Amino acid sequence: MLKKIMITAAASVALCGIAGAQEIKVGLILPYSGVGAELAQPIDRGVELYLKTHADELKPYTVKLIKRDYKDASGATAKIVVQELLTQDNVDAIAGWVYSPNAIATAPLITAGKKLAVLMNAGTAHITNMSPYYVRTSFSMWHAGHALGEAAAKQLGAKTAVIGYTDFPPGKDSLAAFKLGFEKNGGKVIDEIPMGGANAVPDFTPFFQRAKDKKPDVFFVFVPGGDHSTAVVRTYNALGMKEAGVKLIGPGDITQDTKLQPMGKNADGLITMHHYNADLDNPQNKKFVEDWKKAYGPDSTPDFMAVGGYDGMAAIAAAIKATGGKLDGDKAVAALKGWKFESPRGPIQIDPETRDIIMNEYLSQASFQNGRVVQKNIGKIDSVKDACKANKIGPCGK
């Protein structure tokens, strides 16, 4: 028997008071311990919040969340955890995945298990090609990266760029995405800088100094959120890069809502492209933020990872209803192809061809006002598909 890794109290979420209601078991795999724990928390909370606020919609079913910790991005622990969920816990579906290497490592197990698997964060573009049971409700790095490459050239007027990226699959995707979008619109990438891995926050100083010395118009940075983001903004300001005329831009990971307010004035002027921030002005997001603060405290804030979990649970709920609670893997995936939902991020859809998400991308500028950092939308691209698959680049074309 495989050794148990860690079981956070298997959360049973009662969605109705009907005796004998059918129970659906969903395995939720996240890095509940280690450096990724702060990234796991908003996804976990997003899942729980959806179940709490949409209880009536799932009657007469109940959902039991079986939570497992895979600790890091190595892939080895994630494979053990997924194997346990499939063979010992007999789950009906699996969800989660913060780090892409874990989703990549577990793809063969997901395929063999023939269970619906919902990616709530992992952003390497080709992951959905690795198993026919993967459905993504988060994002591909190509959604924001490619769109920002185009916007940097067209809207920001940049001619040159340096790219800094965390050196693991999503970082390499982000590099390729921005470069393609930027250079096909007349820009030139003059340097590409790998900046350490995802498991620990590096000293960004030598990487940022190298970028500053190149004197680009923009410095595009991808890091996996969390403390990496805080260190990015701190280093950018410490080296006086803004004063030197180098504009810091990136996907919304560098202005993650849970890290934004402590950045204070250092965040002023940062430009990002992403599918969500807590300041989005739509009815669904206002309700989402209100519900979040009621559930987790007035000082808590949802971020893009929270929305990935929330929308992922909404997708699983839709599949439960569509299959009459049977949640057969093939039928569940088929039910989600073309699925539409009014998310806090705006309207979303699962691309029936790729099982990836289609969503709006928002160009935002951070502004420090009255002691608070707000993100102002200065542009929007509707219904963005994963550009890696659309352009059939590398493993995305397989």
C-alpha cells in the first residue's frame, strides 16, 4: 500500500439536507505545506466558497473534498498523491495543481484513471494535450504573455524589451509567448534572463542589474506569484530602474492581489496583462469579493488563483449535473466542452477543441491612491484563446 502523504481533514461539504443524497468525491491536490502553501490557500478557499454560495444548485448531491498535499514542484510526490486518490480513495474527479511540473508528471496517471481532472492553476500551455481528461479553468501562460507582447508594442510604444523569467516550464512558456507577440508587432527582445527556480525566491539583484544595463524600453518579468512577486517589485525599485527609464511589465502574477497592498508606492505605475484582479468592475466580481470577505475576513482579498479554484469547482458542479451525478470521465469532459459561465473575471468558456479556457484579458496599471494600491484597466481583449495552441507552437501543435 502506498504511504499516505498528508490528509488535511477530508472536507465534507454538505450541499443539501436530504437524507441519502448522493456523494461525489473530489480529490483536491495542492502544496498545502512548503513554499507553495500560500499559493494553495486561495485556490482551496475559492473551491470552498463556491460550494458554500452555490449549495442549492447542486441538490440532491453532496461533494466530499479529499485534500492531499504534494509539497513541491518536483512531480514525484504528486504522482504518489494522484495514485492514492484514484486507487485508494476512488475519487470521482481530481482538481488543483499549482505547479505545472506536477500536472505534467501526473498526466499518464490521469489518462489511465479516466477521471475528470480540472487544472486550477498550472499554466504551461501544452498540459491539456497530455491527457484527454484535463480541463483548464485557470489560464495558459500564453493568454497574458502573448497579449502583453502585442500591447507593449502597439499600446505602450515599446521598441526594445528584456525578458526575465523563472526557469521552469511556465516561465519558458511566458518567455516564448511575450517574445512572439512583441516581435511580430515590430518590437525586439534584446536579452532573455533565466532567474532561478520556483521552489525558492532567489536574489533578483544580478538579473535585474543585467536587464537595467541593457537599457530596454520594457522589462517583462514572469515569476510564479507569492513572495517571488514581492521580491521582484522590491528589487526593481531598489535598483532605480523606473528612474532609469525601464518600465516593468508582466502578467498579473507580479501584482498578485494578496501581495499588492504591502507593495505600497513601489507598485505605482506597474503595467500588467491578466484575466483577473480584485478591482474588476462587474456584478459577479463585486459579489465574489463581498462573499470572500464575509467568509475569510474583511482584510482578505481574492486573487487570480482564488478565481481558478472558484471557477474550477463551478465546472465540476456543471459536470455533476450534466451527468446526473455519475461523473463518468469521458461524459464529464464532453459535458464541459463549450461550457460557459459568468465568472468574477468576466464571461468564460471551455474551448471544445482544446479543453482550455477562453476569457478576457485586461491591461491594467497599478496606481497608489489614498494609501491603497488599485489596478485600473486601461485596455481589454475579449475572448482570448490560448495562443500557443492557436499557433500550433511546439508541443501545443500535437
